[in-house]
Amino acid sequence: MAEVLKLEQIRKSYNVGTAVETEVLHGIDLAMQSGDFLALMGPSGSGKSTLLNIIGLLDRPTSGLLAIDGVDTATLGDAALTQLRGQTIGFIFQYHYLISAFTACENVMMPMLVDKGHPDAEMRARAEQLLDRVGLSRWRDNNATNMSGGQQQRVAIARALAMDPDLVLADEPTGNLDTKSADAVFELMRQINRERGTTFLIVTHNDDLAKRCDRIVTVVDGRVA
Ligand SMILES: Nc1ncnc2c1ncn2[C@@H]1O[C@H](COP(=O)(O)OP(=O)(O)OP(=O)(O)O)[C@@H](O)[C@H]1O
């Protein structure tokens, strides 16, 4: 099975103020194979978001190896990193970050617009197909803000899948939802994982949902526990 993600001894330090350097991640090792469905847990402040930002190529580690689809990301410049991020990683956040002036369909088209070069008809057809998959085809022309929290998060899932990513990173995707909507959103991600073989890394504080993942990795004080 292909290795989608590999981290070896990832460290991250922040410069707070002037000379003081604080290390937040102290050497993280993690590997994910294609099709993995993994829960990342840990107390508040343990470094989960920092780790997710590094894996999502939004921030660089201070040291250590980060490979995505076998590519050592340290060898890439910023433009190549942006391209790799756009084409291989999908993001789902706790707050959906949909653009309120856009319809559901336009929001799902966003990653393809950013990637550039996709004909409008192709983007629209793909977005409609994905909205259909998340059960929102009737809502495609609705303004995203007129939807319920669970529906908005389903639009965000469709948007994360727009570029058919190998890896989806979800930072507390059900954190803002009631139990029933959280369960539905989680189940949708699980089904997509099974159907498409998309790899999911999900940060969650919810033990019940984490138990339904294939694997749980816990980070405590910047280390894998
Ligand atoms: N840009 C930054 N500059 C300085 N310190 C930071 C920065 N980002 C995060 N930290 C520190 O890194 C540590 C880990 O934070 P992080 O947000 O990764 O934790 P977390 O596990 O995601 O927490 P939560 O579950 O509350 O979201 C914290 O002590 C935080 O204050």
C-alpha cells in the first residue's frame, strides 16, 4: 500500500518575543498508508493544530522529515509546496469557512478556481456531483449561510474533495455540531474513505467518534504518547 504521509522526528519551535525559543513539537514520528482513517487526539495545547499545519504544508517544521506521497517536502520551494498542497490535500475545519456571498456550488468550486486552468463547466459539474454525494444537490444554488451547521459542514466536505485529494485533514470537524449532526458528518467522512480510499486524519476531542476510526494517535506535550 502506498505511503501517503511520513513524519520522522518532526520538531517545531516558535520564537516568542525576542530571543526565547519554545519547542512545541519534540520529535513526532507518524506514518499513514493510503486509505487510513486516523483520529488524532490529545489535550488542549498539546500541539495538534501545530502538527496539522505542518502536515497541511501551511507551516514548515524546524527540523525532521515530512514526506507527502513519497516527496520530501524540504526539497520544495514555496510555489511547489503550494501546488502540492492544492493537489493532494483537502482541508476541513471546525468552523466551515464557507464564503457567505457564494452559493454552495461556488464554494465547492473554490479549490479548482485557485488551482487555475479548469474550464468553468468542468468545475461546475464536479461541484454538483460532489454536492449530490453529500446529499445536498437540492441546495446547490443556495447561499451557504442559509444552511444549518451540519449542512454547511457537508458543503465543506464536498469542497475538501474538489481536487480529489489523497489526504484530507480535518481539524475538529464536528466540534461545532450537535450530537446527531456530528454523527452524520463523521459517518459521511467514513463512507467517503471507504468508497474512494481517501486517507483521513481527523483531530477530535470526541472519544466515541475516535473509537470508530481505524487508529487513534494521541499527542501529549508535543510527543506521540
Ligand atoms: N504561532 C505560535 N507562536 C507561538 N506559540 C504557538 C504558536 N502556535 C501555537 N503555539 C503554542 O504551541 C502549543 C501547542 O498549540 P496547538 O494549538 O498546536 O495545540 P492543540 O493541541 O491544537 O490545542 P487545542 O486542542 O486547544 O486546539 C501551545 O502552547 C501554543 O501556545
